[in-house]
Amino acid sequence: MTDLPLPERDGADVELVRSVAADTSGFSATTRARLRAVDVLFEADLRGADTAEIAESRTQRSTAQTTLPERARAFADLYARHRADVDDALHTHSEAWQLSRMPAVDRAILRLGTAEILFSEQDTPPAIIIREYVRIAEQISTEKSPAFVNALLQRIADMKELLG
């Protein structure tokens, strides 16, 4: 196996300076749902909270943001149901890059992408799923993150294909 391209910084060094909304004008409704689900995973991770509980709370009307669409909730719930297996797959295939050292945004993107590749009941080809999460990484993460996301999700998709 070749080395994965590594993100610029590990999670412990990242400091939130300001929040900038991603440009989602070119995204399909499904990609926007994935992005909203990534937000849920990111929030749950930072709060140390249960992903399904955060998703549930986001389906309630809020003055701060629109309610979480059902498709986004389904993506978040997919990860929540398979959290241990998803994190194990990421740990196994990321080689020397521990989950805890990944930037939190990348961790959320990778967790959701891995859940979709390994456990989704939809017939979406892995190549399309990977491309979607790379696009999301291009919008909301660091310059090197898209290559890291692409390489690690491709590794997981290849492993799934080998195992049948």
C-alpha cells in the first residue's frame, strides 16, 4: 500500500477563527443533504454527543437554522447505526494517521463517506460517493484534505470490493 496524502494539520492544532458558509450553489440536493449530515457528525464529535440525538434535535424547528432534511438525517443515522464498524475501518485503512489526529472536519467527512460506501442500501457506485465527499472536502476543509479523503475512501471501497 502506498502512503496516504496527509491533511495539513492534525485535529489538536486546529483553532476555529471564523465560520464561512460553503458555496453549495453547484451541489445537487443529495450533496447538500450529505453536507448537512457532515455538519451533524462534526457537531456530535465536538460536543462528545450521540450523533442520532444531534440529528433528532436538528429536525426540530430552530430560529438559528433550517430544520435538518430527512435525507440528511438518514445519512447521519446511517453512520450512527454503524459507528463502531466505520471507525474500525477508518482506523485500519488510514495506516499511521489516527482518527483522533485527523482534523475534525475531515473525520466527519470520512466517517459519513465510509458509512455510505460500506452500509448504504442505495445502489450508488462507490466512485460517485467518493467524488461527492471529495467535493465536500474541497468546500469545507483544507487544501490537502480532498486528496486525503479521496485516497482513504478509495482504499475502503477497494477493500469492500475485495471482500464482496
